Amino acid sequence: MDDFARINNYLDAHLDKSITELSRLVTQPSVSAQNWGLTECADLVADMLHARGFDIQIITTDGAPVVFGERSGRSDKTLLIYNHYDVQPPEPLDLWDSPPFEPSLRDGKLYGRGVADDKGPIVSRLLAIDALLEHDAELPCNIKFIIEGEEETSSVHLHDFVEQNQEMLSADACIWEFGGVDHRETPMQYLGLRGICYVELSVETAKVDTHSGTGGSIFPNAAWRLVWALRSLKGSDGRIRISGFYNPVKQPSPRDRQYMAALPEVAAEYKERYGVKYFLKGLTGGVDLRIAEVFEPTCTICGLTSGYQGPGSKTVLPARASAKVDFRLVPDQHPLEILDQLRKHLDNQGFDDV
């Protein structure tokens, strides 16, 4: 029996164990945006690594703690594995078929906040290490884990952590946070991801909300003010209207297009999985859809808040409005430059109050 068959057999035989371990990890909330459960989850992850013979450090930062684990192997080569234990907020809760922190196994799938991003990959990598150690007391190479708790809030303290711990984190190769199989059960390898600039835009037009019958025709409305500002960012053609935004963007090379063309068709699978009826810009699939998905920068409204949104009606004129917006960036675009361009755009469009 070859090594991979032996490992695969181990993974199959211990699937229930991995689901149990993953369920325990998912049960522990760790929402970085809400500073909820991060220390407790870091402790739990450290225990999981320690159970595999890793030397553990839980390192404090100005934000969430970082878990570092290291175990020596036979080779002098070192593999660094990055993961994160924090998750996105589970809201809106009414869209869940089961509580987000009470894992539920249905139709062969485990549902819970963080199952896919990124607690599942943590457990799968630890199970792979278990499989290696089942037939060999020594790992084939040195393995280091760095598992942080702020990835979902842009890893704001990770840069300083890496700068301060370069020797500890030194390695010959690094595997990033996730992997898996696609809709054909084919293993996927990711060679890169777009970057991000995440902002919250807010505007205040009065001290308090007022009755729409009193101020509707004479008072400024914060919600409309923000809507108009947001509308200035992007046209109905999908083109981002911020001056200079596209200047550093390079077109994909022939080699890039060759790689994209070799990937499986995803249009039908995306429509089924996400329930979208069509794609933007008239795209229908093929290499053009793949190119747009990977090589184009974006501007996305992630959430809007203003006025009254409870049951029934309330004739209110909002005094405040806010929106969370992210820009997904491609090579040679930099967050601070995008932030500066955004500020200038809003000022030039007459939205210096946003």
C-alpha cells in the first residue's frame, strides 16, 4: 500500500473523530468583530496543537492572541502553516436553519459558523498530521503553525507580529489558510487572493431623528445623503468612478488567461449554490467569468444602517446613516492609496461630510 492510500484510509476511518473535534471548536464563539470569545478559542486551539506534540506559545498582541506551535521533524526543511480561529459575525440569525454555534450535521454536511472559514481547515490539517504520525513517530519535516484571531477584521496586528517574530516564523514554505475540493470533488490549490481596503462611511445631518411630516421637505435626510454618496462610487455598468482607481491595474497576461481557461466551468454551479439568476456585465461563464472573478478590483456595499427598520411603520427622518464598504484590490493597488483616492473623490463630489 502506498503512503497516500494509507493516509487516506486513516482519514476515512477517523472521520467521526474529526467531526467531533471540529464541532467542539465551532461551538466556541470567536467573533473578532465583536471581540467575543477570542481568548477562550485561542486556548482551545493551543490545546489541540499540544495534543499532537507541538510546543505551544500563546502570544499577546494589541488585539487577539496569536497561537504559535512548533514540532520538529526528520528533515531540516520547515513548513509554516497559517490559519485563523476567528469567524465572521453570524447575523442575521433568522436566516440560519440551526443556531450558528451549535453545529448541525445534515445531509452529509456540517453546518455552523466557522466550519468552512477557517476552523474546518485547522482540524483537517491536524488530522493530516495525525495520519502521518499513525505510522511514523516523526514528522517528515519541521512544522510550525501560526493561528491568529483577527483575520476577519483585516489582521490589523499581524504585520507588526510578523516583523517582531521573523526568526520564530522563518520557514522554507508556507501554506495559507484554506484548501479543499470543488464541486467535482477535485482538490484545489490557491495561488493568491485579492487584497482589501475596508471602510465605514457615515454621515450625520441632525442631532436627533425627526418626524418625516415635520422635516421631510425642509431638513436634510442622512439616509438619502449617504445613498447619493454611495451612488457616486460606482456606475450601473459596474465601473468604479473614483479617479485613479484603475491606473495601476494590469490586464491578465496570456499565461494568466491560459490558467483561467484550464479551470472547470463554474457558472451553473455558482447559480445553483448562491441562487443568483445572472452575472454582472453580461457574463455567462467561461474564461471571461473567471478573469472577472479574479483579476478585477471591486467596490462592494457590505451593509447599510439608518432610520427605523423594526416591525410596523415609524415615520422618521434619519439623523444618521452609515455603510460598510469593501474594495477588493489586485496587484499594485494599495489600501492607503485607495483610501486617499476615496477621500478626495467624496470631497470633489461635494460629500466632505461623509
